Amino acid sequence: MQWLSSEREKRSVVPPSFWYFSIGGALMLLVYAIYKRDIVFTFGQSSGLFIYVRNLQLIRNANQRLARQTTSEKSETISIAVAPSAATTDRLRKAA
């Protein structure tokens, strides 16, 4: 359910630390499954790893989107402060 919710919202709904611990646990179980030579156990653990890594990718993508938005908002503020629009320039001339 958590995976489907995250996919629907295009972001992870659980903190990143949870996914790192999940990857660590899944890797330990995967090593054990390989040691036991149990193909079903091995397949089950590898599919879980896919979900954990995917959630970390969703978190990274959301952070990158937020960083781009913040950067573009800052550049818009700077460009407005440095270069006023023609309408603003006209208003300033009329006021003077």
C-alpha cells in the first residue's frame, strides 16, 4: 500500500532514513537467502530492494524539483529588482 501511495503522489510518504534501514535489512536477508540457495526467498528480497530504491529516487526527484523552484523564484526576484518592467519605468517617470 505504501508503494502505491508513493507512486500516486509521485513522492515518498515515508522519511528517507526508513528506506536506508530497509535497504540494509533487505540486503542482509538477500545474502542469507543466497546462502540458503532458496530461489523464492532470493526473489522476494530482490523485489523489495527495487521498491526501497524507487522510494529514494522519488525523494531525490522531489528535492531537485523544490531546489529548481527555489532557484527560479530567487532569480525572478533578482531580475525584478535589477531590471524593472517598462510599465514601472513609465510610472516612475510620470511621478518624477
